Amino acid sequence: MSQKKQLRRKAIKIISFDVDGTLVSQAFADCVWLQGIPEAYAEEEGLSFEQAFEFVKSEYDKIGENRIEWYKIDYWLRKFGLGITREELFRKYECEIKIYEEVESVLKALTEEGFELVVSSNAATEFVDFQIHSIKKFFSRIFSATSDCGEVKKSNGFYARVCRILDVQPQEVVHTGDHWVFDFVNPRKIGINAYYLDRKRSRSREVKGEGEEFVISDLNELLDVFCR
């Protein structure tokens, strides 16, 4: 083990993960928002799926992702007057939950190395809980920017709050996620060690020099830094 790796390993107490696109694919969330709700609205109003989809999508767009309501599924179920519950909708698409194949083994290895693992997600808590149920045992805490902080995106302040709650310095935290700004740029601004997960390797070619080592395409690459 190199001296650089030893120093980095000893300094880290917490390893944090985003959820959608990092631990699980986007498929479940997309099905709930873009298929389940329009289908339920079509049935409620006697419309075709296409008509319902266009209406539902236009209502989403009116609110927009910069308002907290955009992220709250119960708000939309009430707004559209749907008889289906959140739990029923989630169960309907449970088969769409796809945890990336390397995730469980990586979480197990990091836990065995003595790291405390947490989730730091923009998704609402109910989406996170349902999607990571089978791997939730690995995490000591789940933080949702929308549910816990009323923020529509993971800001510097969100990460600072996570550090305060965990009683650690930013330099003692590693965060990994698949959004360039909200999972990489923002946490690094306050001193968190961040890795950008580029599963499709779409941005890797653009990052040169010192930052290149912090772009990974698979969570197994974290083990090369913190375990092996």
C-alpha cells in the first residue's frame, strides 16, 4: 500500500453514496413518475394513456424542479385526485428496481474495512427507503435533501449539514455520485473528498490532470483506493 493511500485511508471515517444512477438504476423512479401516475390518471378520467401523459407531464413542468412540490409524490397523487396510494404504486413497479451488480459486494467490503456508510440523496426518503430495502443494512443514516432539508438540489449547505449531524469534518468524508455538480463539484467545495461516477464514461474524456483520478466508472474502483 502506498504512503498516499495509507494517509487517505486513515483520514476517512464516512463514505457517502448517492442513490439513483449510483446504487440503483433510474428505471423504478421513471416508471412511477412517467408511467404509473399517467396510467392512474388515464383510468380516473377515462383518457388514453397518451392524453393522460401529456397532461401529467405539463403539470409537472408547470411546477418545475426548482420547487419542492415537484419531488413529493403524495402532492401529485392528491393534485390529480388519484385513488391509488404511494405504497400501491411503488409495489406495482417493485420489479423495476435494479441495484447495480457490484453494489452489495462493494458495500460489504467497505463495511468490513471499518467505514461508516451513509446515503446522501436528492430523492425523497420514501423513494430511497423503498429502492434500497435489500441493502439498507449497510447504511447507518439516510439523508435526503428534499425530505430532510427542504432543498431541491444537494447544495454545499446540505453536505455541511450532513457533516454536522455526523460530527465529522468534511475532510473525513468521501461522497460518490453520478451528477457532476451535485455529487462532485458541490461537496468538493466544502472539502469533502468526492468521486464522480461516470458509468457510461461520457465525461471521463473531458477530465484531465489532477481531477482525472476522481472519475470512476464502477464502484469497485473505490475498493482500489480504500481497501486493496
